[in-house]
Amino acid sequence: MALLLKSGIVVTQNPALGVLPRGDVLIEDGRIAAIAPSLAAGNAETVDCTGHFVMPGLINAHMHTWQTALRSVAANWTLLEYFRHVHAGLATVFTPDDIHIATLAGALNQLDHGVTTLVDWCHNNPTPAHTDAAIAGLKESGIRAAFFHGSPKPDPKPGEPHFSEVPHPRREIERLLKGPLADRVGHVTLGMAVLGPHYSTLDVSAHDFALAKEMGLVASMHQGGGEAKTPGGWETLMAQGLVGPHINIVHGNNLTDAQLKAFVDLGVSFSITPENEMAQGHGHPITGRLRALGSAPSVGVDLESAISGDMFTVARMALASQRALDNAAERARSGGIPATSTVPAAEALDWITTRGAAMLGMADRIGSLAPGRQADIAVMSLGPLAMWPVHDPMATVVMQGSGARVRDVLVAGRFAKREGKLVWSDVAGVRAKLAASGERILSRLEIKSISREIAAT
């Protein structure tokens, strides 16, 4: 089916095309065929985008989607409480059905908010059935996703090794690459959510990094949150030639400047989750430290058990936190306010589009609008007043944008949301199953939920 998105404010995130104050986007066979100030419709269905931004679908570079049924539960927890209550507690009672409905609902919510690519960092999969349930939820939702296969982190039972001593399971990675995620350019692809030297022994880290490199997969890991399991581990892994563009570091708040520079020089990518990092005690996001090295982060939500899934909010958090740090540094240096803002708002839009695509090795497919790219597109309404007038389109998208304003979402040219409503046929059924899952999980730790009471009103 051919579609013509007509007369929108087209924010391409492509340096060669820039912003079209009034432009058309032609879609054919799931890809962008043309972008111009005006295009003839021909046989294409025309979608009027007057008074709307037409922009790349957002990329959520890091989210534990399996926690969707636990929304708000971790809102007041520090990182230490989160580890204790979630990984050593709630996570241990999830069934494959719980994983499935959480992943499906979380992915649908991301689509509803203008996200077309989700990096699902799934580290609550004690059995292949849990893993397959998560992948099924992603595929059913229609979102483009990178499923980063992880490993659970419960307290060990007597006679069991600590999770830090358990290598990533080669057999499971091979099974996924031969089975449900065999298509390397499909809508749902595979990555590895490994422990890394902060959370595992050196032998385990070396095994996991080498396995990802051998398989041609991104190896993503959390970095930070307490003392490192393997002090000096990064330096050893770099000396062994195991650190390079296939490595993705999440958070990284406690890395030294020397480590950051070494990583940037080696092509390592970074994914930050600024709102949750600041709330739970990770430390300040490393946005400015990366910018000083000529790099920049991709950005993710992290935990819907703690914060909302709106990527516009997360982008603003990243921008505001770095501006605040820069402003404070200038006050300490000179006693005054900086002469100008240190971080342009347009950079924050890069973090949630092009940088996410680059982290996944998909910059030639997603994250920007250009002929030949996948037609992963979000159409966001200006509304009668909320985003009007538009003086600087990219700044307006970042500073006034909201998932609630997203009217249409297309993934590979197919509508996942249209005229303000998800295309998914049974949203009410998803809501009911998600609430029932959350209530059952929370009841095991005697945490009260009022979902049933709300549903009855």
C-alpha cells in the first residue's frame, strides 16, 4: 500500500534534508520513497498532516519491559531497594504469561507514545519459555524491537553459584538465532544483555563479550550501582581486544574520565536513563562528559515500575539535568549565569532518534527520514494551543512534545496507531490481563494494589 503524508512540518533528522516547514512524505512498500515540499498522490492514500509534525519514530534505547505490570511500585525506591524488592523478590514469581502480557502491554504503550523501536532489555527469563513469551509479546505488538536477552539475578539457593559466576548461555543464544530471531533484519532482532565487569567475574565477562562478538550481536550491560565485582576488569578486557563497537554501556555514572575516553575511542556506545538514574541514586547522567569527548548518548526509559514511558519527558530530563550541571559549574567558576545555553534542544531529539539507531547498528534504516529508509514515522499534533506557534520546529518537538499528542504511528509503513487510537483490536483485554498479573505478583510480597477497585468504578 502506498501512503502520502501530506502537508506536515517534516522534521527529518537528516542533515541533507533538514526541516520542511510544509512537506510531503511518500511511502511505498514499507519504505520512504520521496520527501519534498509537494508530491503528487498518484494512487497513494493521502493522509492530511496539516498542523502536525511528521518525524522519525522515537527509539527507546533501554527499557525493562517485563516490569510493565509493576507500574509505580518502585516510584519511591532507591537502587538498593529496587535490587532487594524486584530482583531478589518480585522477579522470582513471574510466569511466562506474566512476561508475555507485560511485554505486549509495554510495547503497545511505547507505540502509543510515538516510539517505533524499543530496546527490550529482558533480564527476567529463567527459562526458555519466559524468553519466548517476551519475544511473542514484542512480535504481536507490531513494534520494531531489539530483544536483549539477559539473565535473572535472584539470591542463590544453597549449593548454587552466584549469578555473577554464571556465563551467558551460548545454547540459548544459538537457539534464538536459529529459531524465533533468525531474521537479522526482521522487526524483532537479537542482542545480549550481559552482566559486564561491574556485575560479574572477569572470566564471565570475557566469555560473554567474546560470545557477542562471535555472534555479531550487541552486548549491552549495566555499569554502576555500588562497588564493581571486578575492579580493573574493563582495562583487562580492553587489553584482550574484547571491547569495541559491539559493546553498549548503560548508565556509566561511575566511570572515570580516562575510561570514558578509552571507550569512545574504541567506538563503544552509551545508553543513559536520566530520570531514573537521578531518582534512584545512580548519580548524574554522563551526557556532558560524553559531549566533551565528541560523543553523545542514546536514551531510554529504563523502568516503568518507577517512571512513565514517555520518551519526550525522558529527553527533556536529560537536557535539563545537563544544563543544570553546566550552569552550576559556571556559577562556581565565575559566580554568574552562563552567557548562553550549553546544550541546544535539538541535540535531545538526536538522543532519542539517530543515536538510538546508531547504537543498534541501524542508522541506515531507522532514526531519520530519507528515501530508502524504513517508514517508521510518528505524526504529532500541534493541537489548538499546546505547541503553537512554531518558531523553532526541533526545539518545539523537544520542549513541548508529548506522547499524548501523537496522532499516528507507522512501523515499516503500517499503522500501529491511527487518528489517536492504537490499531490493536483488544486494548481492554490487555488492560485486564495486565492488572490481574500485577495483582498476583504483588500479592506474593503482600504489596497492596488498587487496580481492581479502580476497574470496578
